[in-house]
Amino acid sequence: MATERAEVSAPPGYSEHHTGYAIDLGDANDPETDLSVDFERTEGFQWLEANAAYFSFELSFPPNNEQGIAYEPWHWRFVGDQDSLETFYRARSNGDRDRRNSSDSTRPTGKTQR
């Protein structure tokens, strides 16, 4: 059960959401695409791609991202000030280091975050 849950939700301390700078977004006109790769075909996603940077947001996990996290077109993070950038990169760095140092094969990989 815990392994299955880890496949769809990062364990505590391994999610961008715990930093307070990440959000999952959807399109109210196309709610069946919420938390789905299909969200990328919505008008909401197209708007985000064109405008999110103006509001200091970026797509957290684009295709083939360096973190090795599954593509999540609904998952965006605020990167608008020094404090948010430092918090995010510190949390990501700590999580990467912890995963490299872990020899416990039962520990969730954090490959999918929500």
C-alpha cells in the first residue's frame, strides 16, 4: 500500500508543495484533464505557457526534466523572488542528496510529485 501511494504522491519532505511555492492547476472548462498529461491540450495550459513567466511562475516538471520526474503539465512553481528560489533549490538539493545516500530499497523514489 505505501509503495503504491508513493507512486502517485511524494513522501513528506520530497514534494515541491511542502516549500509553499508550488501549485497544481487545472482548467475549469476541461476538468477531466486535471492532474493528467492531457491538461497540456487545454486552453488553460496554453495560457500558462504564454503568460506564467509574467507572474513569476514556471512549469516544474517539463518533459525530460533534469530531476527525472514524470512530466506534469499541471504542476507549476513560483520563482519570483530570491527567497522562493533559495527555498526551492535548497529543498530539491536536500532531496536529491537524501535519495543518493539512501540504500533502503523500500524508500519511495519521489519520481512522481503532486
